Amino acid sequence: MSHNRNDSLQSNASTLSTLTSCSSESSVKLYEEKLKPSIDALKLEESDAPIQELADKAETIIKEKFASHPSSIYKYKKDFKEISVGLDKVMLAMLACADEDGGESGKRYVACAIVACSKQKDEIEALQALGTTWLTHLLGHGNQRNETPSGMATPTIDETTTHLREGVGNRAKSFRNNVLLRDGYTCVLTGFEDWSHPQPSDDTPRVRLNGAHILRRAICQFNGSKSYKSAVTTFDILVNFTCIPVKNLEELHERIDDADNGIILQHDAHHGFDKFHWCLKQTETEHVYNLKVFNGRGILKKPENNRITFRDRSNDFPSSSTRKRNRSIDLPNPLYIRIHATIAGVLNMSGAGKFFDELLYMYKDDKGNVPPVRSWPELEDVMEKQLLKESITKLFELVKVQ
């Protein structure tokens, strides 16, 4: 009996080891210690190289050297179900979508990162680490415009750490109120009105509307050193991929609940926006966007001509008890909307969005709720705790049988 029990313990320990081996920690370490210095050096070395030439070289490396290798498939198995996503697809999607957000500089970063892997002693290991880091720390979380910041170098981990050390407090109570007022008590997607609308329409559905963050609050929240390091890595990737200056990152964790990082949405529309099932694409007219839908499930109504126009409506409903507002409420930041759209594009083009949905679904509770994780390290903690719980349960069942 003792021998069988020890075998069971060893088996469960082995299973736990298999789980933690999928941890992103080793990939991030390789990225930070080896790849990042090489990427920065290559960006300087190839600063005058035509961007399309670099992009073509990077694409060739992925397709000819990495795509057919088993390491290009990121797998996760729980019980009898296995899910996977192609890291090669993630990297190609990053390369394709970089134009929309970071412009040439963002695309140069992605291309140089891939080319830098080819210069490492173990090219496949480097490519796997790069793809895993992008998957878990940019896409797994779920700024400047399209020009290179003048006189501003890419920040180091230490510099970014200084900016983020304080983190973000609780959700500002004024966030929803400001966004609701600015957007005229009306869902920007469906046109549904909030219960508190001062002049409700007779033929428009009335519901409670939510204030939706364009850039998720999770990127500015962390508990403990592990999630803190994860947040720092995420910010570093954002700096390179979106070409935003350090100043914007420095202020982001203080301004995450400002009105320019929010839009007002009906519940189902909010869920779809947070899941990157739809996004807004900039038009030539400022603050006017076209709706792009990747998954229409939950969109109860679309705007006329699939177009959304933002304007400050905070003075549209004057009250006898209040004066006209002297200050306007900031409209949604076009850069934030562009970042959201870019990440949505990568998630849907690569299949990473479906992978994350399936992964979280594996860990839903008895009520069908998925774990409220904010970062990849938090998800890994959930995985390990769940596996440990299952291992102990199986061990006790084995003891009872014996």
C-alpha cells in the first residue's frame, strides 16, 4: 500500500511539474536578458534599412524555420482536453498588425525582434521565448501617435519600474459618471439609453449602461513581485509595439480611470468589447470610427452605417438645478482606441483569442464563472492551485480504496 501511495505522490508531482513547465517565467527571462539587448542593438544597426525588407526577412524566418517546428505550438492540457495556439501565427499577426498602431517604428520592432532570434545560439528556443512572451504578456492581459518619439529612447525595465511602482488604486467613482454624461446617457454601439437618462425616448430600450475601459485596468494592477514584473514586461512591449513615449506610460497608471479611456456601453456590448470581439477603426475624420466586428454574438444592435461619432454631450441636458458645465469632458483617446483595435486584430488573426477563451473556460467554477485573473502569472497561480487540489483529492481517494 505504501509503495502504491508513493507512486501516486510521484505521479502527481510529475503532473504538477508538467503544468509549471508551461510557465512564461523562463521565456520572459530569456527575452529580458538576451533578446531585448539584441533587439535594441539590431534596431540601431538596421535603422536605415527599408522596413519592408526587414519585415520580409522576419516573415521568411517564421515560415521557413519556425512554423514547421513542434516548438511553434503552444499547448496546454487539462484532464483529457488539450488546446493549443500557433506561436508562429501570433508572430505573423503581430507583424501584420503593427502598421496600424505603431506605424513603421512598431513594425520595425517586431521585425527586428524576430530577426534577432535568428542570431541567437539556439534560434528555435529564442523564437519560442519571443512568441510566448508576446502571447502571455501582451495578448494575455488583456501613447503616442504614429511617429517616433522625438529625443526619447526606449525605456529600460528599471525606468519603467520607477513609473509603475505605485500601481493603481480602486476604480475611480467618477469614471462611469463622467463617461455616461459625456456620451449622453446612451450606449455608443446600440443606442440604448441608461435608466437615468434625463429625457428618455419613448421607442428606445432603457437599461443600466456600463463604463467600459478602452485600455484595461488590469495592465496597471499587480499584487506581489511576480505580477509586478509581469506588468513591467507588458509595459515594455507596449512601448516598443505602439511607439508611445515614456511620459504616457508614466501617466497611464494615474489616468487609467480618466474619461478619455472610457466609452459607455450596454452590458453585452461591454462584454464583447472587453473580449475584443469588436473594435473601432479610425476614419479620416477625427473622433469618427467605423465598427469592425470579429464575433457578432451579443451585439444586440449596430449603429447606423456601422459608424460611431464621439462628441461631448455633457451640456445637452441642462437642469434647472445645475449650471452649464464650464469644463468639457475629454473624448475617447484615439491612440487608446487604436491600441485596442490592434490587439483585437492580433488576437483574432492568430487564434490567440479563442485559445484564451478556451483556457479560462477550463477553470470555470461550479456556477460557470471563469476566474477573474488580471495577468498571466495570476492565471498560472489558478492553474497550479487547481492541479494541487485535484492531486490531493485523488490521493485521498486512493487511500480510501486501499
